Amino acid sequence: MSLLLNWQRMRRNPVNADRWMQFKNNKRGYWSLWIFSILFLLSLIGELWINDKPIMVSYQQNWYFPIVEDITEDRLGGDFDIVTDYRDPYMVKQIEKEGWIIWPLVPFYYDSINFELTESAPSPPNHINYLGTDDQGRDLLARLVYGFRISVLFALTLTLVSSVIGIIIGAIQGYYGGKIDLFGQRILEIWEGLPMLFMLIILASFVEPTFSWLLGLMILFSWPSLVSVVRAEFLRGRHLEYVKAANALGVKDSKIMFKHILPNAMIATLTFMPYLFTGALTTLTSLDFLGFGLPLGSASLGEMVAQGKDNLHAPWLAITAFISLSTILVLLVFIGEATRDAFDPRKNP
């Protein structure tokens, strides 16, 4: 309830209303946000339209939903107490004797192999595999959708967590200044001097990376991005009259920092965050392309680029990877430009 009230107050705030109108006035950014949001939403519900399991099965007037539960063969007319393979012609025939099957639009998962290819893999686009298959016979559209989803979720999590860490550290440095700021800046200079990509490759070579492990490693090197921005705002804000008055009245430092100064510092922070998101996505793609990213076999945009490089005789692989990556990055850049314009005080009198 409190979140809803805060949201309503924020919408009524004339400053925020002006910023939203300024964002909408940037047509490229506004429509890019809509397009990107729709694509991301479609990827989040990918199991409903891209899956190697049926959406719904009716057998002997009983309804089953294989995308959310495992159904054994003996419940669908089979012989064994094992999870049903819905691509087995025998099981399909048994089900259709006394029922029916509703398949997703694309009957493949990101790791399922099409064993009924009429050409050697990688096979070109056709009426079954709309974008073709890769060199292992896996559907390219399925890998694109799931790779897009995991890349966006990874970049979004990385951006949010590293932003929180960077804001806290930058706020402490800027507010207290002195030796804390001096010591923090020296550590920051050393940390930013480390080659992030090479360090990630070296660390990833010791163990097989997972989503959470790789995310933790990248957070270690991503948080300094916002420290300097937030620090500068706090260095300026701590000398303002209302901050000095709050100090004189005995208000706690934490309350002054995060209730009075931080809202002003968030303007520069929010302007910078779309570019952090873009950088996180491209870094993950680069690591996957080099073979140091997500576990082998995972749906990945970087792995699609590597497939295109390794199979020049199958141009649909490189074309799909190029168009998808360029479209995603262009949309994100346009959203970032619109966000920058929305928070530009010169455009919001």
C-alpha cells in the first residue's frame, strides 16, 4: 500500500511529470522503450510459445499441462513410468487416439535438437525452423529468444546491484570527505586500473562459470562506474544550506545522506544507468563469444556470434546474430539518450 502511495505521489510531482513528458517527446527513445519492453516480455513468457513440450494435452477427457508439470508415459497410454517424450512418434500416436495435443508456435526448446532435418546442420531457414538451425541442429529462433532473456536478466541484475554498491560507496566518500575520501579514491584508482575483461577470463578459466558465479565476478569490477558521479554530487551537496541546517539540528548522517542529498544525486545516476546496462550486456556477449561466459550449451547471444564466425558457409547464423545484437544495442542507446534528455535541467525549466 505504501509503495502505491509513493508511486502516486511521484506521478503527481510536477517535476517528474515534466521529465516524463520530455522523455515522451524523444520519439526514438519512447518507442524504443516500448519495443524493448515488448520483446523482453515475450522472452519472459517464452515457454508458452517456444518449447519442446506441449502447452496442453487432453487424454481420456483429462487435461494435462506439460510445460508446468512432468507427466509419465503410463498416464498417457504409454508403457513405462518415465517422463513422456512428446517428440516420440509412438507417444504422439497414443495420445491422439483418445485425445489431442496443443503445441507451442515453435516446438523447440533452446537445447533441443531437430533430429528430422532433411539437410545437414547447420540447416537454412524453413517452415519448421524459421531462422534455421546451428551446427548442432538446435533451433536458432529458440536460442535467440532464450539467449536474449538471460542476457537482459543478467545485465539488469548486474546494473542494479553494482549501482547500489557504487551509490553507497560514492555517498560515503563524498559526504565525509577528508581521509575517507582520499583513501577511497586511491583504492578506486587501483581497482579501475585492473583490466576487467582479462581478469574475468583468467578467473573463469579456473572453474566452470555459472550464472551466479559470473554475475558475482562482474559485480566486483562494475561497481566503480557510478562512484565518481555520486561522489561529486555529495561533495557539492554537503555544503548546501539545508544540509548544514540539518547537521546543526542533530539529524543523523544516514538520514541526511539518503533522504536529502541522494535524491539530487540520483538525477546523474539514472542518466548513467542505461549505458551501464548496455555495457553489462556487451561484456557478457564478449565473454560468451570467447568461451569464458555462461556454461557450455546455454542459450547465449555471444555463442550465436561464435557460431556465425565458425560457420561462414551458413550466412543465416551471422546475419541473425548481427541483426539481433545491433537491434538490441540501438534500442538501448536510444532509451539512454531519451533518459538523458529527460533529466537534463536545461530542457526542464
